[in-house]
Amino acid sequence: MKFGYFDDLNREYVITQPDTPLPWINYLGCQAYFGIISNTAGGYSFYRDARLRRLTRYRYNNVPMDFGGRYIYLRDDESKEFWSPSWQPTRHELEDYSCRHGMGYTVIGSSYSGIEAHTRYFVPLDENLEIWQLTVTNKRATKASISAFSSIEFCLWDAQDDATNFQRNFNTGQVEVEDGVIYHKTEYRERRDHFAYFACSEPGAGFDTQREAFLGRYRSWDKPATVEAGQLTNSIAHGWSPIGAHQVKLDLEPGETRQIVFVLGYHENPKDQKFDPAGSQIINKKLVKPTIAKYLDPKNADAAFEQLRQYWESLLGIFQVSTPDIHTNRMVNIWNAYQCMATFNMSRSASFYESGIGRGLGFRDSNQDLLGFVHMAPARARERILDLAATQLPTGGAYHQYQPLTKRGNNDIGGGFNDDPHWLIIGVSAYLKETGDWSILDEPVQYDNEPGSEQPLYDHLQRSFHYTLARLGPHGLPLIGRADWNDCLNLNCFSDTPGQSFQTTTNKEGKVAESVFIAGLFVHAGRELAAIANRRVLGAEAASYLAEAAKMESVILEHGWDGEWFLRAYNDFGGKIGSKECEEGKIFIESNGYCTLAGIGLEDGKAASALAAVGEHLATKHGIVVQQPAYTRYYIEMGEISSYPPGYKENAGVFCHVNPWVMIGETRLGHGDLAHDYYSRINPSAREEIGDLHRCEPYVYAQMIAGKDASTFGEAKNSWLTGTAAWNYYAIAQWILGIRTALDGLEIAPVIPTSWPGFTATRSYRGVVYKISIERKGEGNQIALTVDGSEIKGNIVPPPTDGRKEVTVTGILS
Ligand code: GLC
Ligand code: GLC
């Protein structure tokens, strides 16, 4: 069952039924001011940090679902009926409801009793504000008197505190109202120099800023007393819960359309210019007023929207493909690239599933996310890399996350995950391959944000690599530390106390538990680092990385091999994990996927054997599960992985993030059909038809799909902010379609389905546009390349040396 459809031409997903199985969301903003918006206008806004600078309130895990939002009410002042054109919060019946989620904007609207209304929500580029453009049309044959109401609920900035510290918060709320603009200034009197504002383009017939005055006692947002009565009360909030609501009266002739613009924004004043007049307690509004006035003018709002459209047009234009598969095209050209940008902006911090207060930007997550967005935002990728590296510890280890506002690392969600440092090498390598900007390696970067500790970024990569060499276990495999990529494989934790966090509770300084996954990652990272070292003419150093990688590879083949597939790990007692000898958890995806991705066992058939076993034991019609058999009870020596009921999350769920490792592994074996088949099983667009089972948005990846052991097999959860976005994008673009960035140019090595006659692509790379067409003449993956009419040797197209800005590449597969 579907709840809408893709409008590919407009790059929109159109939802046609408001009660989707879960809120289907979109993101507004792409720089510093952000919002989450659902298909019924639920969601919230924040400036930079979803916890510390939350502008509006949202109630997670509430009933009804998805409450708190950017709500509009319309009231027919003759019949006194009122409704919300976005369905929530009134949930009144509607005609022609639609929600168009587009690139950085959302339009929600409907008709009711001859009144058509749509609101377009977006955040202009380079501004810390959001615009709501409400358009109301009278489709009746008679005049209509309509009151339009806007409403938001302010959050008292720190979202965590806002939801818990009521004895203080009920006293601190403050607002000002001037010229119809509502200013939210809680704590501005003391240490904050920022405030929020909510403005309306039309002369107001009233406002409210105190929640209770607006809603009435014991009422909710579905039935505010003021909206029912048709008149706001001009309340001023003193403590309690400040809100912002405007009322505008519209007298509409038959056929007449009117537009009202609302602007909600964030502003920071210089510390010494907070008040006007100086010495008073009144907000200095001089600096913000021009911005407010600008965007209340619909012409300027439209122009800003057009700029946003062009911004996305140019980002997505960097890589466009046309293949025989519509789901591939749609995801690569539009939605997967778009999701990669959202994951880059938010990491795992704010979604319908991440409350915006628990997690900052993850070290390993953000590094991996680079794979998906570096081509669209190289300058920001550079900055992100340097920020991440600056949180690295002098040991080469890493904090697991950092907070975007302070850019400092912390241990709030644990530390000592021994895979973390290697992702920095993978991320930097992706950046170098995309940009060729070798200067980044010489950038001085602090350790642990300590002034004076600066070393070139390259030094950070060296320490990342050596971190593992200094932490090898009894078999010569890397010690796992707190966990590796799988946060929930906690082999040193032994937690027996309810409520303890597996990630932050005291961990044993284990010297036995080893990870075959980290070993595979180490081999991969070591070879990437060697290639980088070679370019810096550090031949001997490169050779030593290669030697260490080769040594680790042989350790894996000796101690990390179970006969048919790669082992997953050794536990604290030296026992095997992910082996035939185990009762449960005999085979895992991570080690098998990553080792083959890294090219381990390609020559001696081990890679082929491992992936065949993955196909046999782990692959399902809804994707590849993490392990089998699922853990049916809690194993204290395994940790969180066995805390999940079978089929969910790391305990044998389809963790979509890691499926691409197997896809890439299959391409390394030359299996284009299977690689693309695996790709399609979790491709959200290809799952649109089963929307009632899948339940999450059909336009973005979810972190997880319930595995075959779960009673909800096939149901997705945790959409949007997941490493799945970057890895799937990387797998399809660079390995299946095979348009791959290399240090010296663009490599063309497709491993596509045998049934495809070919495909075409456009790729902008280092300032040159590559027009690529691939034609299949035989069933294999051998490619012969012609560049601007001349055959070239090998499959790397070097950048043109004669200043050409466009090259035509033809590839014949045989
Ligand atoms: C989540 C985490 C990621 C981790 C994965 C597996 O996606 O953000 O860091 O690798 O779960 O546990
Ligand atoms: C895991 C999640 C991971 C998170 C960990 C700790 O289930 O997949 O993202 O880091 O739990 O909460």
C-alpha cells in the first residue's frame, strides 16, 4: 500500500493521506538554522545545536503521535467552524490533502468547505530563520470571512532542561511584542544574547503569547479556546509557557487569493548591544528588524525560495545518472544524495527517533558520512574533517562524539571504541580522492582541542594507524575496546545492573577480546594511508603501512577464518564469536562484508566463500541481517547486542548501514546482479509499494528493518540519520555504477546487472564535467574506455591537461 507518490520532475515526494503509519518528515535548513517538519506540520526548529538552542517545543513519543509544530488554523467566521489545512492539530476532515516534501522545503495544504490553503515552509540560504508562506483561496461563489491563526510553542532553549526543570522554568519565560512581532526572550536578561522572533506580514487582529490564554484550561492544540471563539486575547507571557500566535482576518471575494507570510527566526546581538535603550531591559531590535521586514515581503520570500531551488539544483547536478532502473535513478539523482546532506548536517542528532538532546556528532559516523557528501560540499567536508581531527586524543584514539556548538569531544555516549580512529583515514582519503586538495594534510590540527598541541593532519592519520598496532590481542588481531562498529558488541563490559548504559558504564581494560572487523578495517585503512604516504613521497613509510596491512591480512586468514566465513571476534575468554562452534550468532555480516570490501581473500576463494555464506545464512527478502541465529537470551559476555529481542537492531535486524559492505564485496567478486539485487532489497523507493509494512518514509533510508526473527519482519525504524545514506550512495555510485574517485582521477569500473544494456551519467569532478556512457556488449565487467574519441589504457580517466572543462567518456563492457 502506498501513501503518496514520487514526483521526480519536481524532486518531491507527495503524500496524499495525512495519517501515514509514522510521521514522514523532511528537514528545513542546511547551514545553521534547522527544522524538522512532518507531513502534518509537526516538528521543531533549532539553531546549530538541537539541544542547546532549541527554538520551539516538540513532544517526543506523545499521543497523539507527532505533536508540537508549525500550526495554522483557519476559521470560517460565519459558520464558526475551524480546521487546520495540515490536518494536525485539529485532525478535522479535509479534501485534497497533500504534503509535498521537496529539497529543503515542504508544502502542506488542503481544501475545506471551498477554502483552499497551502503553506510553504523553508529556510532561506544564509539566514537564521524560517518562512511560512500561507496562501488562502476562496473557491466559493460567495464572499468568505476567514480568520487565519498561526501558532508555535517556544522551547526555553535547552531542550533537556526544558523537559525536566519545571520548578525553574515556570518562572523564567519572557516575551516582548512590538509592531505585531512576538519576541521570545527567556534568559535574555542574564547570560543569553540571543532571542527568537515570530512575525507576520499582515496587520494582526490579535496575538497571544501565553499558552494557557491561547488554549484555555485543560484544552489541547486541537481545540484552542481562542480559535473556537474567533479572537486572540493579546496575552503577554510571564513565566509558564510562552507561545507565539497571530490572528489575521481575511475577507475574500469569490476566487480571491491572499498570501500571509510568517517569519520565525533566531537572532544573536553583540554582547554590548543587547538592550535598547542601553541600560534598559528591552531587546535591541535594530539589528534584526531589517531582516524581518525583508522576508515578510512575499517578493523577497519568493526570491529566497528560488535561490534555495538553485542551490539544490547545483548540488544534485554534480552527479546524475540514467539507468534502466527507476529506483536507482531516483535515489541517486535525488533522495539519497539529499539524505546524505541531511546526515552530514545532523549526524545522528535530531530526527523523529533522535530527540536532539542525547547525541552530538559522532566521530566514526561523521567520518563515514563524508563518503556520501564530499562531492557536494568539499569545503564543508574539509572543515568537518579538521573539526573531527581536532577532537582526536593524543593516543590516536577518539571521543565517540562532539557537540556542534562547542566542537569539543566528550564521553557522554562512551569512549574507547577501537575502530573509531581508522574512520578518520577513510574520511580523509575520500576527501583527497574527490578534491585532490593535498594541502589539507599539512593543516595544523590540535589534539583534544588543546591549544599548543597542533600537528599536521597527516600526523593524526599516522596516530590513528598506530593506535591499533599498540593494541593487539593474543592472536595479533586488534583489541576491540568498548566495542567496534557494532556499538552493541560489548565484550569487556559484563553488565549485570539494570539501566546501566553499555556504552558508558565502566569497562574492563580487556587484553583478550579481539575484533576481526577492526582487522579488516585496519587493512583497508592501512592501504589507503600507504597510497597517501606515497603521494607525499614517503616511500619507506608507505611500504611499512603495506607491510603491516599484509601482516594483518595473514593474521585474519589464519585466526579470523572459520572454514567457510570470517569470524566476527574473540571474546574476553578467547572464545570465538561468529563461528560454527557457537550456539547462536554463528555468522555475522560486519567481518564478512568489510573483509571482502577490503579485498581480503579475493585470491584464494575465501571472499567468495564468505559472501556465499552471507547469501545463504543472512540474506532475506528485506535485506541482509546482522547475524544468525539471533540471540535468544542475554549473554553477559556479549553485552547490548543480546539485549535486543531477536530480529531487532544489532540482534539480527537488517542494519541497512552494513548491507552496502556486502554489495561492494560482491562487486569485487564481479557479481553485478547480486550486488544490485541486495541494493534493491533495501532501496526505500523500491519498497514504496509495501508502505504499510515498511512504515517509514519511502524516500529515505532507515537505520534498520526488522529481521526475519522479528514478528514485524520488514518493518523499518529510525529513518533519516543513519550511515546507511552515505554507504548506499557510495556503493551504488562508486562500486555498482563504478564511477569512482581515485587519487589520480576518475576511475570507471562498473559492475552492473547483466540485464542492463548500459547507462549514462554526468559527473562533475575537480572542475570538469564528465559525460559518461556505458554500453554492454558482453556479460562481463571488462571495460574498454574511450575519452573524447581516443582509447585510453586502464580505467582511470586522468583530469584533462589542456583546460577542457568537459570530456566525453565511452565505456564498452564485455
Ligand atoms: C548506529 C551508530 C553507529 C554504529 C551503529 C551500529 O548507527 O550511530 O555509530 O556503528 O549504530 O551499532
Ligand atoms: C545501538 C544503536 C547505536 C547506539 C547504541 C547505544 O542500538 O544502534 O546507534 O549508539 O545503541 O545506544
